[in-house]
Amino acid sequence: MPAPMTFPNDFLWGGALAANQYEGAYDADGKGLSVQDVMPQGIVGPRAEAPTPDNLKLEGIDFYHRYKEDIALLAEMGFKVFRFSIAWSRIFPKGDETEPNEAGLAFYDRVLDELEKYGIEPLVTISHYETPLHLSREYNGWADRRMIGFFERYARTLFERYGRRVKYWLTFNEINSVLHEPFMSGGINTPKEELSEQDLYQAIHHELVASASATRIAHEVSPDLKVGCMILAIPFYPLTPDPRDVWAAKQAERDNYTFGDVHVRGAYPGYFLRKLRDKGIELDITEDDRRTLAEHTVDFVSFSYYMSSCETATQEREASGGNLMGGVVNPTLEVSQWGWAIDPRGLRTILNDYWDRWGKPLFIVENGLGARDELITGPDGTPTVADDYRIDYMNDHLVQVREAIADGVQVIGYTSWGCIDCVSASTAQMSKRYGFIYVDRNDDGTGTLERYRKQSFGWYRDVIASNGASLKA
Ligand code: BG6
């Protein structure tokens, strides 16, 4: 009997966070403002003119000052990899300067020192929903072609400074989310309701060219650097077997596929060009753009996976909740406290689909359950959280990853989202927690910021130590 397929020996187990959601210190050591600093309620409330005290992201969980303690906790769990983003406005406070801010660069040197101490591989997101606010207000973010140059300078600065210590890079977090959240994702200042599709798709084009260009620069700096794209992945299922529903689901998936198709295949797919034609959109694409896209495709594909959704063209639409986008409710699935459908099998589906489509190594760089946690006293008298619901969620998803590996899919690693509790991207709440580590901070900003190990902490440590053998099928 052949041995069951399992996780490869060099599988990268770890967790993920983003600067704007955990660093805090929003104006320390020369840092400029980012779009997040004027989003006190995430995407569910209005933007502010300037930072306001109710914006929990300004202080985050104060990783900026507590990074040693936090990285030690990640090491205690046996992390092989830690995904984090660099705050663009720490390095280029306004975004259009020619010289970087040394104090900002030095902070990430210190973080990398600490990771190196424990042998944890860094995975760096270059841009995670934190466009410098100045670029948003002065240039209208990615709607302006000059953003490509600013991003190239920023990316080159990072590759040259950290390229000897950081092998894995992601260009834009959930690049396809710009379709739904143009301000948070693309720094586009024009209100969503007033933004023309012409401008939106042109902004997308600029981001795609910038991503390819960053890949070129990374490979120039060192051929050892590996650059990936990052897609918000949602499998869309037809609500019924009616062929019109099947087609509707396919169209919804293609909205997301487009981004991977360009990153991996180096050109816009025919179905996308047709969509532009149908909408009467003519993009400004130069010969240079085409060459850049074609010649500098990604080394791997990464994605976030939280949920699946349904689509229909024939039934009444009951809108589903979802991670920045959604379709219609799948009546067969349970949902999280925030209405996101829980679908471990969808992860196997997406892994197989992406592998079949692109044949590139895949990296799951976000997955997890946002839930309200209750702090209790553990058997040894220290505070903890009995988060069996989180353990179940992650166990069931990881079992499906193992299935996909057995299906022949090449998966490099898995970084669960929000490995330490942080501020939510969509709702800017602290109470939407994902972590193995509880942070004492509340939605009203009170709390000591103390860290406590949840029960999932020990569970994940065992999963990593056993290379997945402790998972329960
Ligand atoms: C992804 C983002 O969309 O989902 C993260 O990349 C985000 O930044 C995560 O935090 C979970 O979403 P939320 O809204 O629950 O924080």
C-alpha cells in the first residue's frame, strides 16, 4: 500500500499580517499617512479628512514596539514563514519622493534580524492596502500612470535593501479587490459611485504593469528572488444546474481569473478584451506595457481563501456576505459570525483550478476564521481562549490542502491570516479576531495590549511540528 500523500518536508507553515492592521505607530520616525489612516471604520463607514482617535489602526496592536515579543511567540509555535507587509509610507512618506526614509528602512532591518534569529523565512507584501495618502489625493492613486514609476522606485529600494534576506515577495495584496474597493485597494480618491469604469480599468492596467515591472526589477537585483501575485480567491458555484447560472458563475470567476491570467500568461485574455469592448472601454496600453507584461511573469501564485459563493442569472438574488466581494447565498453552507460562508472543500477546488489553469507553484497566504473570542482563565491560571471553532475551521481547511497535494497540486506553504489578533480590514474592529494569540484590546480602544496564547496556539504548534500529521481527517 503506497504511503498517503502528505505535506512536503519543506512546506512553509506560518501566519500573515499587514502593516496597517498591526504595526500601529502610524506617524513614528517619519512615517507618512496612508489611506488606512483616514478609514476609521474600514470599508463600512465614511472616510475621514485626517486621522481620528477612533481609528484603531493608528495604534494597531503596537507591533512597532513589541515586535521582539511577538516574533518570539511565532517562533514558539514553530513558524517556518511569516508574511508581513511593508508600510509604503514608512519608506516613502508621501510616495513621490526620490529618497527613502532611512528610519523606516531601519525598522524592517530590525524585524528581519529578529526573524533570522529564529530561522523564520520572511514573505513580504510590498503593497497591502496602504497606499500613501498623498498619492491618493494628489494623483488619484492608481488611476494615474505616474504611479508605476513611484512603485518601481519603492520596490527597487526594498529589493536592494532586503533582497539578500528576503526571497519571497508579493506585489499587491488581493489585487483583484480594486474592482470593489478602489480607495482601500487602489488609493483611488474618486468616490466609488462616481468612478467611471474606464478609469477603474485603466487603474487596474497600471497596477498590472507595475507588478510586472517590479518582477523585472527583483530578477535584475537577484535571480534568486521569487515574486508572486496575490489574488482574493472565491470559487463561484452556479446556484442551480441551469446553464445560465453556470455561465453567471463562470463570469464571476473570470473577474478574478483575469488578474492571474495576466500575471502568469503575460497578456489580457480574450474574454476580458471582449468585456472591455462590450463596455466601450479603450485602455491606454503602450507597446512597452505589453512587453513588460509578456516578459516579466510571476514565479508563483499566492491567494487568500476564506469562503466560496454562488451566482445566479435565473433566481432571485439573496446577496451573500463576503470578503470585499460576494455573490448569492449558498443554502448548503454555514456562515461565520460575519456572514462569510465556511467551505473547506472550496479550498481544494480553488487549488486544483489554479494549478490546472496556471501550472505555477501555489502559496496560500491567507485563510482563517474571524470570530468573537472570550478570554477565560486556563487550567494553569493564565488567561486563554477556548477557540475550538477556530481549530475546527483551520483543521478542516488544512485537510483539504492535503487532499489537493495528493491531487498533484504543488503547494509551497500556508500562512493563516491574522496569526496575532489585529484590526479588521473591512470593519476596523478588534473584536473580529483571527489569531492564535489574543491581544487585549477592545473595539473602544481600551485594553492593555497584553498577549495571551489561545488554545489554537498549541494546536497549531502541533500541526507544524508533525508537518500536518496531527490533522484530523
Ligand atoms: C483580506 C485582507 O481581505 O482579508 C486582510 O488581505 C484582511 O487585510 C483579511 O484582514 C480578513 O478580512 P477582515 O475584514 O475580516 O479583516
